[in-house]
Amino acid sequence: MSEPILKVEGVQAKYGDFIAVESATLDVPEGQIVSLIGSNGAGKSTLMDTIAGLHKPSQGKIYFKGEDITGMPAEKIVLKGLSLVPQGSRCFIRMSVEDNLIMGSFPKTARAKAKDTLEKVYDLFPVLKQKRNDPSGSLSGGQRQMVAVGRALMTNPEMILFDEISLGLAPTTIKDIYSRIKDIAASGTTVVLVEQDTHRAIKTAQLVHVMLKGNVVLSGSPKELSEDDIKKAYFGI
């Protein structure tokens, strides 16, 4: 297995007195697709927000490419090469598709390559090129999700965190977006998928982590983990 590009060690995250992530520890090997699965309330999204700098941990350490990024603000973490595609296909709905995408190229290193990266995004999602001048609010849910992915790619990340990317989308759209995720990974970008669709997440990934009640309780490759192992970890039985 390749060396971890991301290491999370004993991370705890709270909302007031409520502990959303108790003590999460996991590795993400460089160049792989890693899935993080678990039921509602397991702490998956909070952990992703904490890694991406949107939420400060109360305990623990986070290392990206060997550097301690614990508590670092999101805008600085993006500059390090780590991007998050949050839940809900968030776009600036009154802005055009292309302007939404260009918003992602704010890092200095990304601005220099913005034109070439934009063409790569359009190659990945041809429908976005067709609709590049349309307001993002006029797009379907799946197309807005493509914009959100494309905007993250515009930062030229070394790793992308996808939080519930299939949420609320039609099965055909999910299949299309997942094929693009595989293309993104094949280009050398490390991918972390947060999903409740355990079958799809396991099928897509090379490494799986299972969260339960704010902890990572099981980790392994899809070949190593039996369906029974995953079920017991997922439901805590």
C-alpha cells in the first residue's frame, strides 16, 4: 500500500457540548479512492469538515502530506492541495456555470493554469461546456453537482473529499458522476468518498473505513472485509 497522503489521529470534534466525532483515526493512501461509510449521525460529514478546515477539532491531529494542518483555516488548506465538495451541490445560483467554475481557481498556482484546467473540466463534464453561460440555478441537481466537482478541480487539488455526492440524485446521474470520479482518481488525484450507499462505496474504493458513533471502527480493503464484518461495524452489533 502506498504512503498516506492524509493521516487523522484521534480527532474529536464538537458542536457545543455535543461530541459529533469522538476519536477518529484513519489513513488515506496517496493515489487511491477511499470510502468512508456509516449511518446517519456517525460523524462522517463533521470529520470531513474538520479535515477541510471548516470545523476546528477539540482534540487530535491531522497531517496532510506530512504537514500538521490541525485547526488550519479552510482557505489555507485549499492552498496546500486539499479540496472539499460539500453536500448539496452548492453553487452560486445567479452566477453562470463558467463563473462558478472560475471561482475555484483563486489559488495563485491554480490561476496560472485556469484556462487549461477549465478545458479539462469541460472534457470531464461536456454538458457544462454546453451550458457555460447559463445561470447555475437553471441546472438540474446532477448538473449542479458537476459544477461543484468542477469548481473543486479548478484548485488543482492533490486530494478531494466528496461528501454524500450522490445525495438526492437519480440513479443514472449517480452512475455518470461516479464514472467521472474514477477518471479523476486515474489522473492521480487522491479521492475520499463519504457515502451512505455502502454497496457503491465499497465497489468503487480500494480502501474502506467504517464510522460508528464518532469513531472509525473498521478499516480494510474490500477484499479483506466480509459483508458480515461491515454490517456489524456499521450497525454496532
